[in-house]
Amino acid sequence: MPPYFNKPMKKILLVCLLGYAPLSSFAQELAKDTVAIKNVIADFFELFSQNDLKYMERNCTPEFELYEVGYLWTTDTLRNFVAKRQAQKRIWVRTNAFNFIRINVKKDIAWVGYYNTASLTHAETNEKRTVKWLESAILVKKNRRWWLTQMHSTPMPK
């Protein structure tokens, strides 16, 4: 050891290293939560692309609420919506893209702001449309997994 690396210096170094360890663990957990939250939101929106309720059931709490253009959509509203769409011929193919503005996590609650872009292609004519929203979501962590509990959606001007 170099001569300047004396006993007090070793103690200071040890305290610094021990103090850094929890911060590193916290940063890793936050990074994992951020990825998981983004995945929950993206997977939920497959409900509208695939017309399949499994995307709602595996991503939303039973009390989930979606506030959409002045209307309240519950899980029952979404079930009815999907049932109607399943009964119709699929005309538009939808893909979703997200631009996350901010993800905040405090213990077992997260709130997220993002832009949602739906790219639509007509199955027969190949006509293309784009619809954009500014959205926010609240998620809760239960049993080490993130669940959507509330969303708010505002259409963007064309």
C-alpha cells in the first residue's frame, strides 16, 4: 500500500464504498422498474391492435379506469368495445409507438407521461393514417409486478 493510504484513509474509503452500494442498488431497481412500466403500457395497447382482452387482463387492475375524450372507460366498457370490434371485419391494422416524457416512481406507485402514436393501415386499400395522443398513466406495484390502474388520454391536434 502507498504510504498515504493510512488507517484513517482506509476507513474513509470503506465508508464511501458502503454508502455508494445502496445508491447503486436503487439505480438498478429504478432502471428495472422503468423498463417494466414501459412494457406494461406498450403491451396494454395491443388490446386495441389485436382486439384481444388478454392484453387488458394481464396489465390492468380490476378497478382500472381510462379517461378518454371526456368519457370514463372501465374494464367492462373495454370488454364491450372489444366484443363489438371482434364481431366486425378487421379493416384497419394498428401499430403503436410511444415517446415517454417522464416516468416517476415512488415506492409502489408510478405516474407516467408519454405521447402515443397509432399508425393505421387500411387492410384493403393500404391507406395510411396517424392518430396521436398525449397521455398519462398511474401504475401500482403488486406482488413485484406493475399494473395500470388509471389512464388519461387527450387527442393531439392534427
